[in-house]
Amino acid sequence: MLNQQDEFSAFVDEVSIWAVSHEPWDEMTADDISVLEGYFGQVRDIGRQPAPFKPFYQFTQGELLSGQEATTATLVAAANASPEVFAKLPFEVRDDIDTKYRIASKGRWHQMFGLGTEFNTAVADHTHHHLLMQLHSDQLVNWMWGDGGVVQFWITEEDMLAQNWDAVELTVESE
């Protein structure tokens, strides 16, 4: 593998040059998609054909191994980008992102204070505590607690009045 470092470095340079030669939010052509799939074929196994650069890439944080993963990552990035970028998406895609991910649905929102979303036992276990904050799994910010769960921060009345923030309890639950 060490004897491939130079080849991998040249591959990274090639991909980088290709990437920067494109505007980030322009629609990809069929040729662009073909080139990108070729690059993915260098870092992921296809059928019985082992990828030559997989050992260099397989532990990369946030790795993308397919066009579908790249599409999902692009949609997440566009949904979190400036309004001008989000507006470039087709109406149907924007509407789908808004209704499924950006607009809070019953029992699925980030919040401070109030009643926590109940998954397992945390809400019942903290009946006499105050919910300080709740963060749900959220694909738009790449948060996933288990299989779509919630992180909650709890404090007792006494500790809150004494501003004893070291006593805050964290719970993580998922479906």
C-alpha cells in the first residue's frame, strides 16, 4: 500500500482539479456524472473488482462512495446554504425538503424548555425535572441519535435555582 502513495496523491490532485473546475451549485452534465462515478470506482469496490485506493479512503470522515450519497450530501448542503442556493433547487425538491425536514412536525423538533418528546423512559424518569434543551435527530445538520432519536438535557428545580449547571443530566434515546 505504501508504494501507492504517489499514485493516490496524483489521484487526489486530479479529483481536486476536476472539482474546482466546476461551479459548486451548477447542475452536473451526464459527462460530469460519468467522470464522478469513475472517481468513486477508484475508492469503492464494485462487484468483485477491488478498488485500488480503498485502503487510503475507507476511513475518511464523511466519505462518499456513490453518486446517490453525493446527491444526498448535495441536497443537505443546498438546504443549509444561502437562500439563493436553496432557490436553485426545483420547486418539488424544495417543497419536499421543507415539509419533511425543515418544518417541525408533531413531536419532532428542537426546543428549549417545555415537555420533552417521549421515546423510552427519560421523560417519565425526569417527571420532576426541567427540560432545558432537546435536540432531535436531524438529517439537515447530520445529527443522528440511534435510529432517529433525541438528546435531552434535564435539571432539578433545586439545582436550577442554585445555578448548579454541573448537575445537568443528559439522556439519549432512540426509536
